[in-house]
Amino acid sequence: MIPFVKMHGLGNDFIVLDEWDLRVPSNLLTDKRAVRWCDRRFGVGGDQILVLGPPKKTTFPNARMDIWNADGSMAEMCGNGIRAAALYLHDHAPADLRGRKSYKIETGAGVLEVFIEGREVRVDMGPPRLLADQPEKLQTPFGVFEFWEVSMGNPHAVFFLSPGEALESLELEKLGPVIENHPRFPKRTNVEFVQVIAPNQIEVRVWERGAGITLACGTGACASAVASIHSGRAKSPLEVELPGGKLRIAWDGKPSDPVWMTGPAVEVFSGFLEPEAQ
């Protein structure tokens, strides 16, 4: 039997597997197992699976985080996930790592440093990449939409609502998969729709690549904040309101400036998985 811990960050939920535990072999996960275990009826349920263990590429980081999406694909980075990973390391890592106030975690987007502040985690997400200095237009069956392309180590397409539009009336279940799989994005993309509430406050709904509609997306909140600040719609620091709760995002606006994300993560329960489930 495979031990796991269920965690979430603002309702964006994860099955956490620990490769330091000898019962979790490094070759355990397959795309079929990821789909099965993330299924909310036939498995534990989750938006992603986080596999934590020793770093692969260098001994400099403290740990590694691999991310499997609910559809069996893999992601480079997950903002809510890295906060969950940080608190997991703080509470459950091997004795020489447990209880620290900061960690350096190897991800598909590079090595990121996290800082434990009570039961919240502050993350240096690194500099963003605005892939164009101006918004682009995207032709879809539902019309033409303007978007900002931002990379936070993973791809994001950020769309701003027009005055008078409401996030509540957005048909994200229709728009999300069309944009995620649009030919414009050969590796698919995460999708954010943003409503500016005040100079330091935005509201965001997210369609995550490989997971669909989620209650929160940390990298999506960062990408939305970067696009809002860069386009002059908002100012740093920003409170980003997502369906699952709020994150605090700060970015000073220069290409080389890091994005800082602060928010909670929660351990929900633990249990055992059946490895034969394929």
C-alpha cells in the first residue's frame, strides 16, 4: 500500500506522495494511475498529484517537486502546490529537513525558494516572462478575445473582462477547453479571466491546463497580477481573489524583478493508495 497525504491551497487540491518513504518508488506513477487516483468518484480525488523527494539535478536544493495533472499529463510548476509542498516538508520531511523556515525546491520551472510564515508560505516565484509587450488577439468559435501571454515557468493566457461584464456569468466550462487546446498554444495553456475590482485588487477565474476549472491557481494568480500591473490596470501589491480564497501577489514591474506570492496551504487527511489500480 502507498501512503499519501491530501492537501489543498485555497481549494486547489493535491495528493502528496513522499519518495523518501521506501513504499513510494520513484517509478510509481503512470498517466493511468494519476487519472485513477485523481478521480473524485473512483479515487482519492485531486486536481494534481505532487511527488516530493530528493533533488535530481543537483544537491543544492533541499527537495524536488514533480507535478502530475488529473488528466495524466505533467506540469512544470504549480503555485498552490509549492506552498503545500513547503508545509509538507516542514511537517513530514526527513529529520534533517523537517521544521525549517525556508526551503529551496527543484521544479520543472527551476529552483524556487519558499519561506514558512506560520501556516502561510511566501514564495519567490522568480521573474515572469511577458511573451509580448502588447496584448494579442485570439480567434475562437465564441468570438475574438484579447489576451496577454505570460509565463511563470508554465504558460498562461490572461484575458480581461470588459466594463459591465461579470465573472459569474462567464461560461468558463465552454471557453476554457477551447482556449487551452487552441492551435496558438502548441503545448496547451492555462487560462485566466480577470476582473479589476480596485487598484490593488483583482478577481480571477481559472481553467487549468490538464485539470479544468479549479478553485485557485497560484501561478495563474501571479500571471494575472503581472498582466494587470504591466498593462496599467492595477498596482503592486495586489490582493487576488479566487473562488477558493485570496492570495497576495507583489511584483515591482521590471522584467528582472521576482514575483512574490503569499498564501495558505492545509493538510486535510492521510491514507493509503492501492498501487495495482491502473
